[in-house]
Amino acid sequence: MLRPADGIYGMQASLLKTLASPRRLELVHYLGEAGPTEVRKLAEHFGTTQPAISQHLAALRGVGLVDAVRDGREVRYQLADPEIVAACGLMRQILIRRIAKLGDLAASFESQMESVGANS
């Protein structure tokens, strides 16, 4: 039986799967800083092709993270909800703390190995 929460968890999983690309995360952060931007300018900024950027933007649009806004002949892409940058930033802070803990663990292990080697 499908639980009411399954729908939102499924949507969240789809969104997170889409964000599981370093380039897409980079695009989200860039759009959060730069605001609405054309594909051509995004491609120039990231040093890649317009089709590659367009594919990433299409994936982000598919889960509702990015909107396309037409201005005459130009189409600019912008974040649908600017808070996505804060959410991604929170995850980055969690990762930074995890890396710090792993660094502490590695340093402790190295220190123990050195003392074992000195006692041999």
C-alpha cells in the first residue's frame, strides 16, 4: 500500500538524483549568484558546449529547479526557488564537517602508527 509520504519522498529522491552531478550543482550555485543567464553565457563561463549546458538545464527544469524566462528572442534560465542554494550550502557544510572528522581520524591513526613504529 502506498503511504502518503511516499509521493514526497519519491519527488525528493528524483530531485536529489538530478543534483548528483557536480556540473549541475555548479550551475545551481552560479545561477544563484548571477541570476537569470542565457545558455551561451553559461557555456562560456563553464568552458563547455551549449548543447551540454542545455542538457543539464533540461534535467534541472524537469524536477522544477530551474525556470526558462523568454525575453524577446533570448531565453534566460533562473532558479525556480533561490532557497535551493541554501539547501545545497547546508549539505556542503555537512560534508566539510565530515571531511574534518575523517582528517582527525587519519591524523590520529598516523600518530598511532608512528608510535608503534618507534616502539619496534
